[in-house]
Amino acid sequence: MMSEDGKIRIEKFDGQDFGWWKMQVEDLLCQKDLLPCLTGQKPEKMKDEEWADLDRKALAVIRCTLTKSVAFNIVKETTARGVMTTLSNMYEKPSASNKVFLIRQLVNTRMREGGSVTTHINVFNTIISRLLSVDIKFDDEVQALLLLSSLPDSWSGSVTAISGSAGNTTLTFEGIRDFILGEDIRRKNTGEPSSSLLSTEGRGRKKERREDLSPKAREGVQRQEVTSSVGIVMSTDTSKISAPNHLATRKR
């Protein structure tokens, strides 16, 4: 968004991510001292000629950030406010088809094996923000669960461990996000293979070793593996669970 010369440059709006484009346009107009034009209200002490000139500049800035296909929809608008109102009515107001499209995009979003964790989280957040712009808001815990569900098979061990160890606590999106980012860094630093096949083989070897233990000892090993895999710290009171980075908060 910010170029080397310090000026704000944004991609042209093509009909997608209106909320993101609108935020950038407002920043661009603010940088050029043209933001008041979006209100359509001329300051009392400003002359009509000065206001008309200011509004025309704002109109030009907005038009230059639109693709040809979108610009055709606002050719009759002569004010900056008129352009933004028309575009808002077309792309920002909730519609059933738009909601269906975004929900489908969210549930089908899945991180590919070996893909960038940061990129995946950014994509996930973008879809959540777009849903919010059409009046669909998910509970924080639901967002956390959706993010966990979007991870690839090689993360199944971590996902099972954290969901199983949460107990009666409430998972938070921020906590799960930080856990995933931290786990990704740990895997990179240790050179741990992310292949689901190798993970399966590792679990198989652990299972064989556990079968040689007594039932009580075997249960203790399983509990220890789950706890260590997600970094959850169990307190002396087993009804309380604390996690690093505010992974979960206790329900009231």
C-alpha cells in the first residue's frame, strides 16, 4: 500500500473486498486532505468555488482507483460522496448471494500441506472481515474452532491435543492463532517433518511402546504426550487449565 516515496498507492477496485478498498481510499483521501469531501457537506467558511474544486479532486482520486468495469457504474456521478454512495449500495450492502459465496469460501478454505501458515491465517482473516462487512459475525470461540478445522492433516495431532485438553475452558481466536504461529516456528527450528505420513508412523511407534506398559502407566504416558504436544500447563487443581499466550479462557 505504501510506496518507497511515502505516497499511498492501492490496487484498483474490481468488485471484490469493498471494505478493504474503502479503507484504503479513505486513507488516500486523508493523505491528500480530501477526506471531508466524502461527507458532502461544505465547511461554512469555504467558498463554493473552493469546495467544488476540492470535491472534483476527490472524485478524480476515487475514479483512478477503480477498474474500467466498476467505473462504468458511476459515470453519471459528479461528486465524491455520490460515487461512494453508489459503490456502497452495489458492493457493501448485504445480499443473500454474497453471504452464501463468502460462507462457502470460508468453509472450503484449507491450508495445503507445506503451505505458509502466515499466508493461510491472513486469508482466513480476510474472509472473516468480509463476512463481518455483510453483517455476519462469528463468536470468538467459533472462529478459533474454524481456524483449527482449516489446518492440514499433518496438524491433526496438535489439533486433537489442544481441543481435547481444553476441557471446560473457552478457546480464543487470538490464543489459537498465536499457538499455530508458535508451533510453526517450532517445527521449522527443529526441522520436524510436516508430512502426515511421518506423523502417523511416529504415532504408531509410540503406540507400540505404550503397549508394553501397564494400563495405568500407559494412561499416564498418553496424558503426558497430549500435554507436551501443545504446551499446556496443568495446575495442581485438575479442574483448571492454563495455557501460554492466553490460549483459552475459562467459561463463567
